[in-house]
Amino acid sequence: MTYDLADITRDICTIATDAGTFLLQERNRFQPEAIEYKGLNNLVSYVDKETEKQLVSRLRDLLPEAGFITEEGTTGQEADQTALNWIIDPLDGTTNFIHGLPVFSVSIGLAQGKTPIAGVIYDPNRDECFSAWQGGGAYCNGTKISVSPVMHLSESLIATGFPYRIFDKMPTYLQILETLIKQSHGLRRLGSAAIDLAYVACGRFEAFYEYNLNSWDMAAGVLLVQEAGGIVSDFEGGSEYLFRGDIIAGSGMQPELLNVIQKYWE
């Protein structure tokens, strides 16, 4: 089957926006007793699960031949990572959502193997829909976006994520953090990797780095950054980020950030 990525991306925006509307509705009546624990500091709720069900149903209708890689495992099937897959996070920033912090998003990526070919991140709190498709550029609410023109680490604002479940690399992480705090305009931790990547794509951050991520945290955001003119790599400078879990995405200063991280990372 042939398909038009631009048309599909527009349809994904509609689906993501509807899911975001549902998230806002549920946020106003969410109760702490609805929290479940998948593991240490790994929270989930009926909101994540119900949103994912809605997304899977509509995305399956949109592109029946695509498989699914999902955070909550709604489909109950093992995905072929070499095939065409929807890679979705129904609520990126669940901990923020649960605590009433308005920084969370819906992230929907379409990937052929390890290569994202369409992606949408919707931030319902700011009503911003970031979208991109392979070769088509990156957009926010229909307006073309690009990464920051900043080329030097010393002039950059960087986003990252803090370890919250696996702490074996915490000493190394703190060394990197200390170095970057001293050599940049500062670091921020919003709690939604998808939003961090969207903000790199539109120039609000010069870069984002994190390790121990899942594919659904970054599939859409990776393409946004690339189509906005940015650079994406794993911590070794390669292209295995999507399923390996460590990522450095940024503007033209990304290689400088990569060099700093590689001084400490094994």
C-alpha cells in the first residue's frame, strides 16, 4: 500500500489533539487512588491506558498494515522492530500529570524499522501540536520551525532527564551535570522527553540529552529535531538511539555536547 506522509501526519495531529483533550478532561477529576505502580517510581493510571486504547484504535484504522510499539502494551502483541510500526506514548509525563503539573504530552511516531518517518507531539496545556514527516520539515501548529542558531555550548540552554528507576550510573550523570551547569546558560528538567525534544526542534532549548529512555519517549521527537535541521545521536555518536535508549539531540552545538558526555560516559 502506498501512502502520503504529509496527509498521514495531518491525520495524526487530529488524533493526538483529541487524545490531549481527553487528558485535560481527566486531569480535572483525577484522584490519587487511581495511581498504579509498574515499578519503582514508574507510575501509570487508567488515563494512560484508556488514552492508549483510543490511539491504537484510530491509528489502526488510519494505517492497518502498521504494527504497534506502545508503552502500556495495549495490543498485547510483540512488535517486529524491523517493520513499519506506530510508536506511541499516550501520556508522556505521567508523574507530572498525577501531581497536577501541566507539563505532559501525547507522542505518536511512525517508524520504518529504526527510522522515524512521521511524528506528532501534542502539548494540550499549551495547545501546541508539533509535527514532522520525512523530507517535509517540522512544524508547530502549521508554522515551520527550526532549531536554534546557537553553535556553542557556552550560549546554550539544555534539557535533560533525571534517573528515577535505575541509579547505577548516577555518579557519572552527576559529573556530566556539574560540567554542563558550569559551561552553559543552564539545564532544565521538564519531565517529558517528548516535550524536551519538541522544544529543541523549535529552538527553545539548544539540546536535550538523556539515557535509559524507551522508543516511545523519543520516536516522534527525533524526527522533529532532524526535520528542523538538528543533529541526533546516541551517546557513542552513532544512530542506535531509538531502541538503545540514550540520546543527544541538538542544534549545531550538539557535537560539542557529545564531546562533554563522552569524556565521562563508558
